[in-house]
Amino acid sequence: MTRKVAVVGVGVSKFGNRTDVSLPELAWEAVKEAFDDARLGPEDVQGFVVGNMGGWSSEALPAVVVGEYCGLVPKSGIRVEAACATGSAAVRTAYHMIASGEADIVMAIGVEKMNESPTPTVVEFIGRAGNYFWEFENFGLTFPGYYALYATAYMQRYGATEEDLCKVAVKNHYYGSLNPKAQFQRAITVEECLNSRYIAWPLKLYDSSPITDGAAAVILASEEAARKITDTPVWIKAIGYANGTANLSKRPDFVGLEAAQVAAKMAYKKAGIDPENPVKHFDVAEVHDCFTIAEIMAYEDLGFAKRGEGYKLIREGQTYIGGVIPVNLDGGLKAKGHPIGATGVSMVAELTKQLRQQAERGRQATIKNGMALAHNVGGTGHYAFVTILGLSP
Amino acid sequence: MTSNATSSGKTVASAVRDVFERIYGDPLKQLESLITATGLPVYKDPKTGALLWVDVRELRLRFTLSVNKLEKFIEGLRGGKLMYTQCRRCGAKYFPPQVDCPRCKASDVEWREVSTEGELVTWTVINVKPASFSHQGDYVVGIVKMPDGFNITAWIDADPKTLKPGMKMRLVVDRRPGEGYITYWFKPAF
């Protein structure tokens, strides 16, 4: 028998090139905001989970450094890793600590300082996010390269164009321009995107999320604790999770991510979502748009569109506010930025604000159903988490 | 292509070292003068004005990977062959080769030579390269479906504009130009 778990406090730092703060100072910005949001302090949490990928930053033990700086010692803290889905892994771990009855209040913190290393070092590290020897050592795949293998196959099979991909970037930059915490706060045009240089053909610079420093924190609580803390708890209805093979060569196809499909199925079943028509249940979604092709595949993997028709959703503007399902109203990874370990936590923070109707003007979804979905992918479909949030338990 | 080292005599080891010297050499000289002039490895970020401490303890990583159980694969490369494994108990085929079969939990595999031709499934051109590959021009990486029942990820030696899904590809095992070590790649099979 597991217990119900609610989000009772959220915080997100400014995303961007944050050379003005150290890793724990950056984490504190989000931690402080989450504590203030819940009107709690470090003394109130029983444990914390830190999502951090690292490698490019100096701290080898980020959880203890963040724990000390944020006054959380001697509460139990650990660091978790699931590549670009590290933040969701932190939320999942905190969720299970409460659902199991082990703890009543736990904080999930995602933090990443990618700019502690020069760009070539970061490119080198993310390129190794697959199977080291069989993909990187001998063939020098890069992170955009892995997704480009999917983009080529998808475009060849279904006739999507580079312009369709750019439309995802245009949407996410538009909403990023309305989010004061986004790394990029400037709207772009399809032409600007199409004219940007290739980084891994057919993907261009403007198809890609940037190198980002940032932090996010969420405080989770049991039903009993949540009712005491807040009048507006946002419930974690379900978390689905799955993995994909390390080697992309072992995947069944290159037009969708099997791990995301499995994770969605698992989450839908648990939350009672109709897998044939999930959009009718949700007011808003956050999907993992590390590259524009990834957002289009996400539409299909989540059942928002039929296989091979995801690009039509963006072509028709159906993922803007007013469309069938608004997606990435905070700018997504593309414009808000993608601080690896913080991304999944920031998705839950954003959806909590959306469901509470606290998003900035112009980027607040209409809340009718009271449910929202976060889709967070680690690596190139190596990890996938689908988290469903709702206003009712 | 010859089976000797490349014409310049350079191998991947010195090619990568030269790139690193180019990328990281100047910042190192700047760090020297910064410490000499100011007594601290601290400067102001010209973009943001933020104070930055430059790490004075450089960390170098060069891993040594065990290929001990893949000896037949390594021998195969030396002989111009690409090898995969097949479980003697259940028949499962593995590329990349592995000596343990999780399907039937046996560790009794037969080493077999990969077929010479396959079909292109997908590909990309790596335009922005990792530092350790930036001595290379833009390269094409593809996934090729082999008749043996698995796919292989490798470079494709072809003009990317001429590539199409399903195109026949021929496997090559040889020393890679500019790097001098033996690896495998594909080229169009005509």
C-alpha cells in the first residue's frame, strides 16, 4: 500500500550562463524559492535527493556540497543520475521515499553547472552519452549526432522538413521570451532557424538546446503533511519509467523512442488515462525538446499524434495555447535552457505553477481538466520518465 | 589506402595531442601571466563581469578499457575481419560482440565473421566535432542493417548528398586515414 504524494513547494533559478554563482549558490536560489513557496525551512525536510550529471563541473560529490550549503545536514541526501532525465530520477526517488512511508517531507533538487568547462570539453562529455567504445571512441558521435540519426530516418520516412523542425524552435523561443527565467528571451523566425549552421546534419544550431547552468527544487509531502502545509497541493498521480539500449544500433527503429512509449503506457495505466486519446485529459505538457526532432517524436510517443503525424501538430500550431495540447509553455529545453540535472525537476516545478495558474501572462495554459504531463528523456531514449500531475489526489 | 600508417606518419595519439595544444595552450599561457601579474588565478568574465577562479589543478583523463575477453575481435581487426559472437546454447547473435548471453545465461559463444554487405538505415554528418575528433573534416556516421541479424554503427565513406535509406553498403576493415589505427567503416557497394 503506497501513500499519496503531493508537490507543496517549487523553486527555479534563473537559467543561463551563470558564471556569477558557484554550484551550491545556484542550488540555493531554487531551494530558497521552494522553501518560501511552501513556507518551510531546512529543518522540516527529512531527506533530499540531488540530481546532477557532472563531469564538466568541479564538485565530485554534489549532494554533500549542496546539502551543507543549504543547511540540510545531517538529513539523508544522495545524488542520482539518469543523463538528461536526472531531474526526473531525483523526483522519482523522493516520491518513493514518501510513498513507501519512509519519510513525510523530501526535497528533490536538480542542479547543473555546465559552464565550468570550456565548450569542447562539454561536447566531448555529452558525446560519450551512449556506449563509449562502440559509438564514441571509434566514431566520434556527438549528442546532436545521436538525435540527428533519428531526424534523418524520421524525415525520410514521413516527409517532415527542416522547416517543420524549425517551427518547434520558433514556438519554444516564443514562450521562452515570456519566461523571465529562460536562457533565451528572444523570439526567433523560421528563416533565422533555417539559416543557422548545421551542427549534426540535418540538425542545425537553432534545432538544439543550449549549454546551460541552472537549478530547480521541489518539495514533496505525504497527503497528511501536504494538507497542513498548503491549500493548493499538486498531486503526483503517476510516474512511468523505462530504459533503452545503450547502443543505438540495437534499437528497433529510428522514428520514435521505445523507452518513452513504455514509460507513457505505464504512467497512463496508473493514472487512468485513455492511451488512445490522452490529450483530452491534459491541460498542458512539458516534453523533452533537447532537439526539435525530439519534441516531434515525443508528440507521437505520448500518443498526442499518430505515428508519423507529429510534425503536423506543430505545422498546424496545435501545441500553442489554444491548440489541442499546449507544450513547453516555459520555453522548453530549447529556449529555457537545459541544465542536465535540473531539467526534470524544473518540468515538475513549471507544471505545478501551471496547474496553480501562477505562470506569467501570455504563457499560462487554460486549466480545465486539472492534469498535466512531464516527459523527460535521458540520453537518446536511454532513460525515459513520464510524470503525471493533477489537482485532485 | 595502404595498410601502413598514414603518409604523414601521424597517428591519432599525436593528432589529438596537437588539437588539445591548440585549444588549451593559449589559456594556459594566460593563466601563467595572470598568476605572475596579480598573485591570484582570478579574472573578471568579460561578458558578465563575474569574478572567476581558474582551476590550477588540471585533471587529465585517458581511460584504459579492458578488451581482454574480446581478444578474437581484436585479432579479427588485425586480420582485416570484423567479428561478432553467437551463443552456442540459444543462438542469440551479438554485435557489438559480447561473451556472456543474458538470454540463456551461458558464456559459451562462437566467434563469427560479419557479412561484407548491408543496407543503410540512417545517417548524420558530424559538423561540430568533439575536441578529440577535430583533427578530422566533417564525417558521416551511419547505422547499417546487416543480413546477420544486427545493425552496425560506423563511419560511412561517401558524399552524404548521395546517400539514401536502403542503399547497399560494403564493410571495410583497415587503418583509418589520418589516425593510423585499424577500425571499420562502410562505403557504397558499387
